[in-house]
Amino acid sequence: MPIDHKEVAFETAIEDHLLDTAGYQKANPADFDRERAIDPKVFLAFLQESQPSTWEALEKLHGAGTATIVLDDLSKALDGTAGSLGVLRHGFKCFGKRIDAAYFAPAHGMNPGERAALRGQSSDGHLAVAL
């Protein structure tokens, strides 16, 4: 049986590995916002699940426009001096509320409370990121 050496086969192999063993979930490409370079559904679901009190506070202030305001502030933070790495490490501000864009699992198990407090973690417990 001949081996397929085309780039499509390579892309498929990488995608299959990420979906089957690395805990990734496939998203709908139509949902991707090209202007902001983010999938708003994925990020907003992460925010609402991992930081419900922050989301509720922002929703009280902005009502139906909350999602747009949060995504605009995220875009500004990513384009700002901190850049994407700074946003991943330190989050960003939206109307005085700090929003975390990622949670990192502790490197060791010496403090079980840290792992228990980790919100929004991936299935393997290492990193949850919505960007």
C-alpha cells in the first residue's frame, strides 16, 4: 500500500492526534472571527464557565452588549504592549474586572488545593486556554 506524502495527509495526522490524544476539540471554522483573529464562541464559553462571577458582573453593566465589549477589550489587549503572551500570563481588564485568558496547572502536586482550585482546565490537567 503506497504512503501518502502530501501535506493534506500530514495535516490530517496532526489534527487526529490533537483531537484523539491531546484533549483538543474541533470547532466550526464558520464561527472564527477573522477581524479579531479569535473564535468568539470558544472564548466566551471559556469565560462564562471559568469566571462566572466576572461574567455576571459585566453582564449587569452591559446587558446584551457584554460579549462585544469583552471581545473588543480582549482584542485591544492582544494588540497592546503586553501582546498575546502577556494576555495569556496575566489576563486583561474589562471595565475594572480582570479576565484570565488561560489557567496553568501547577508543576507539582505539593499543594493539592492549587489543583482543586484550577478552573477551566483541559482534560489532561495541564493548560486551558481559549485564545
